[in-house]
Amino acid sequence: MGPPFSFLDPASQPRISCYARSVDEHEYLRRADACLARVASWLEDFDPDELDFSTGDGLVTLEFGDGAKFILNRQAATQQVWLAAGARAWHYSWNAARDCWCDEKDGHELFARLAEVVGTKLGRTVTTPS
């Protein structure tokens, strides 16, 4: 067993490296745009009074009935996709070995987290984008 984990000591926190930044810019943009398109397609099934969305260049904005917004966008400079949901945010990088976008800190998968935070906001379970 490793040394004790401490929230007060960042050096003791486990760091999960879930990616290698070895994809070229074209491949990154292709994968990021496919990710955003997958999310936009998934959002079409929601009642727009409950959850509406808009898309832009490298951006999907989710707007809830109460006016709250979540934002999913590509960050070309870091070759990541970022999700901002309320006061939380996550940074995802492409993981070729797992064939998914995974969080840079703990390795969780983007689409599962998106379904989780949207479901929590709506107060019900929602399916993962497919």
C-alpha cells in the first residue's frame, strides 16, 4: 500500500495519466467535433422546455428550464474537451487505448459524467449519449 492520501498535500494525491498528447491537430479536431455532434444528437431527444441546446463552432450550450447553463466545448490549444456544469468543470483528453474522452485527473469518461450531471440537474436518471 502506498503512502497516505492527504487533501492538504497535493503531492500525495494520486494522479491518473489517461492520455498521451500524440494526436495531430487534424485528428484532435475530428474527434472533438464528433464528440460535440454526438452530444447534440443526444440532446435532441429532450423536451426543449426541460432542456434546450444550441451549437456553435466547437461549442454545445445546454440550457435548462430554470435558466441554468452547462457548456461543453473544445479547447484546441490543449487538445481537450471541457465540460462546465454549474460550479464544476472537467477537462477531458482523448484516450486511444480506452477509445474515449477521459478526465485528466481521475480518468472518468466524459459521456458518463455528462449524463450524470444532466440527470442530477433534471432530478431523474438519463441515458448516456450514444
